[in-house]
Amino acid sequence: MKIGHMTKRKNLNSKPAAARSGSTASWIIAFSTDHANSLVFLLLGGSLFCLFFSLFYIYFQLSGDTGGAPLVIGGAAAGLRTTRFMIKQDDHPSSSQSPQIRTDNSSNNSNNKTIINNSNNKNNHASSEDGLSACLLVNDENPRLPEWIAYHYHILPLRSLTVAVDPASRSSPAAILDRWRQLMGLDVQLWEEKVYMPYGGDGACNASDPHTDCLKHHRKRQQHFVRACMANFKKRGKSWVLLTDVDEYITFNTIHDTDPPVPLDAAPEGVPTLSNWTWSVKGFVNMTGNKIDQTFVEGVLSGLPPEGWHDKRNGQHKKTLPLVNKSEEIFYGAYGSVFHDEAGNRWFLRDDYVFRDAIDITPEEAKKSWNLSIVKNSFIKGNILHGTVYNNGKRKDGESVEIHTNWRESPVEIKTLNGGHIMNDLKGQTFYVERDTMLWPPHLSTAQLTDIRKRLPTVAEGKTVLDVINTEMQALGAEYAKETIGPCLAMPRVLYGSMEDKNDTSWKNMSPEGFDNSDFMTLRYRWHSLPDNRVNKYQKTIIDVRRISKRELKGEANNIHTPVGYYCRDKQPPRYSVSFFRVNHYLDSFEAYSYRNDARADMRQSKKYYNEKGKNAVKQMDDDIRPWLKSFVDSVGQEKANTLLAGAGDFVDLS
């Protein structure tokens, strides 16, 4: 049939042109006679489609190309100026482009339309590809925003910034961002809520509605924003992205004599290990009527002798007696430490983030107590662990096996502790991998991390966060560094309080000529809490979005402190003494603290809550961060610094 059909087509095409033309004409006439109604319908439908498409195209050309619906900031308070933003997005700006912000006052003085787009900027002083990026959600932050941008421009170095304005904010950062774009070529995008929130967002929360949880609204906005912002930076080819607030400053975690102890890599001899552990606090009233809190830890045992201990064996679950340590120590300084219970027993709490797929047991326990398949002679290729299997009901002893893992980044070599570990494959099958080397998954030892801290520069030296990351990754080697540094670098926070002691002889004026220490919280406040203390709360992160898949940047983050689940620490914050960056978190003055139109208004407006929070932030002091301003002014020049930092510390009345 195929041959005949092809021959027929060949014969038709071999006819003279006139014959073919006449045949075609006859066919069209027949079609017109038999299918006139259909043809009219098709022509009419096509015309309507073309008309609709043309109107749609014209609309987008007139409205700013990418759907710039106006963002209204404030407007609810009496006498408040209403500011509208038309936002033009470009997911693929070239390295020589940065967003332009211009203000149009031609039509109405009370409605300044600010348009942000990406076009060539002759004032670029540094390529956005040479630095880091940041995502910032702001709410009445103008008095502190110039300081935050200047510091991170100098220290990261910040070269790309995406800012989202909380719908409850009564002020706009547009003028501040405009100065940075014009003078320094900072790549800026200003987002309205509909860009990153599902269904366009909910707008400002009605705090007077008792059925509305404004804090929950705020958290959800944060979680959607950081994911969308990271995804956008990934699409634009960026690398490391900082996720902090305007009252938080990343800095080098240089070593001090007052630092807390360095965590242990493994339990001391004779001390059992608790892995996959959790802690809990139980309160009770004693016979004298006083309330007592007791802290417990429970987890999986390992490191016991073969004969066991008190009827407990390796791999079994254990809940401790009440610990003599405080709950603050358990939560914020726990992993890598030895704790004592009230009976004098000692327990080592393992770093479960490092061993998040492993439970340490011996080969004998794996076979007898757990009846697990044992894998010997293992090696890794890609995300598949290869080896020979034993004690498996479906395979002969010594048969080759391939175990498909859920590792996001495959290790160069498998590293384990105490002779091996348990792992699950993607089908849920459990294996015991036998190997006697060091540690697994790959991570930097406390000795390596301490050495990095010893090499850290000071703020005054002119080195940047990116310099440190690149130097240390190069020293470790590309593959090993990829496994052990990032893609989520969790950084401990340290709370800086508002105490000022003018009689302190160690205090030095570190503001350059023309500037005042009191206008900059990074220069004004030196006293802070103890590291690894509960008052510091959860970590903040810097994420290498190149190494995170698009799928994992969709939707809503688990929380602002763990924006990418698998890669970031969750229940166990990073230990201060083995972190080479930290985040200074400033409580600031009460004027600054209560300035925002915040979802946490009941706390933000409470002097009692403010004082309670600050009383634990007066334990130690340092000047680590304070030299930055002089270094920044020397770098950009006095004239530019004056313009860029205009309004810093100026809390204008927004009521």
C-alpha cells in the first residue's frame, strides 16, 4: 500500500502545471459548494482571534509590558500620602543592566508613580555578577535601610537586591533604592505582593479583626517571598543569596576568648551516643509549691558495649532521666556535647544534621538484632551506592547490589562511624552499609572549621564574605567543598541589646568625619547576649541557588529560618564556635523597635516586652563590626557616602 500510494503521488506531480492548476481549482470549487458554511465560520473565528490578540498586545504595551498593576503603600491613615508603584519585571537582565527607578510627579503631587525597569545604566560601578544577592521584606524600614544596604554592599559585596514592601508599611523605600541604583549601579527590583503571593495576596492584615491572625499572614508572606525571590535569582544566573531582615547584619565570626566550647565530632570513650534525638521540658510543682521544669532527651542508642547496658542495646530507643542542664543549653548548644542526668549518667548528643540518613550500629547488631541486609565493599557513583549484599532473603550472599539513594549531592566517598550505618533506598528497603573509615555524610570536622575561623579577616581589612567563601572552597578542592560548604550556610544569630555605657573606657568613636555613631546601630550598640543562648533564637541563612533545583524553590518555604528543607539545619541550630559567619541581630532603641507598623504590634509596642528581651543581651561586648563605616566611606568617597546614607537614623513621624 505504501509503495502504491507513493507512486500515485509521483504520477500526480508529474502532470503538466496547467493540468495541476485546473485540478486544484476544481477541488476548491467543490469545497466551496459543499462546505460554505464551515469556511465562513473559520474565517469569522480567525478574524475575532486576530482582533483579540491585537487588543491584548496593545494593552500590555501601554501598561508596562509585564503586567504592572499598581501597588498602593499605606493610604489608610489620615493625611498619609498615597504612593503607587508600577513594576516592570525582567527575569533575564544582562550583567550590564540594572533596574531604573524614576519618579513621575507630572500629574498629581499626591500620587507619585514609581516605575522600576531594567535598562542600560551608564553609572554602573560594579557588575552585579561580581557580588552576592539578597532578598529583603521591609515595613517602615527607611531609617535603617541606608545603613543595611551600605554595610552589605561593602561586606558581601551586595550587588543584586530584591525588595518587597509589606502592604501594611506606611512608607516607601523607592527614593533610597533610586540613589543606590543611580550612584552605585546596584541591581534593584521592587516587588508588589501579587508577584510572589498566590492569588495576588491578601493585602494589609486587619489587626482589629479578632478572627484574623496577622502574625500568621506575615509568616506566610515571608515564606512565599523568600522562595519566589530565590527562584528569580536562580533564573537570572545568580549564586549566593542572603536571607535576613533589616535589623540583621552578617559578619565574620572571628575567634574570641569568651567563645563557647567547640563541639565534639564523636562521643568520648565510654559515653553512649543518642542519635535522632529530641528534647522536651516537663513542668511540675514540688512539695514546697515551687514550679520546677525538668528537661529530658530521647533518641536512638549507639556506642554501647556488645553486651549492652542496663538491658539496653545499640539501636534501641532511650529516654533519659531528667538532665541537670538547662533547656536553653539543650536547644542552642546541644549537638556535639556531653550532658549529665540526675543519676550521674552521661550522654553524647550527636549532630543529626550531619548524620541525617544514618544510625550507627555494629555489623553484629545489624545482623542479629535488626536482621538487616549487610552491604560490603561499597562505593558511590552518582547517586547510586554499589556493593555486595549479605543476609538478604532475596539475593545470594556476595551478589552485587545497586542502592538508589535520596542524596541531593552525592559524596565523593562514603564515610561512616563505628563500623557502618543504616540507610534506606528510594523504595524504602533498609540496608546496613559496613565500612570502617571516618564520618558520613561528608562534612567539615571541628578542627577544620576552627582553622577557617582562625583565618577569617576583620571587617576593617576590606575582605568580603564572597572572598572568604571562594578562598575556603578553593583550599578544600571543588568537589569536597561542594559537599561540605553549602548550598545552605546556616549562621547563628547573636542578639545585641540597647545598653550604652558612656563611661566605659574601652569605647571608641568609630564614625568617620561627617557621621555620628548614634545614627548607626552597628556603631552605637556593642553589648550582646551569650552565644549559643536561647535568646538568640533560630539561625539565618545564605543560599547558593545554583545548587538548588527549580522544583525545590517553588511554593512556600517551611519557615524563614529553614527556607530549603533538606539542605538547611532545622531542629539543631548551628554551633557558634564552628560557624565562620554569624548574624548580629540588633534590638535597637525602643523608638526604632516600635516604629514599624508590624503584625506583632502587641509585642512591638510593649516597653515591658522590649526590656525583657534586652535584659539577656548585656552579657558580653565586642567591636568586631564597628570599623565598617570608615572603610565604606574610604571606598566610595565622602560625597557619595553622604548621599547614599542620607536619612540614616532619622525616624520621621508617620502617624
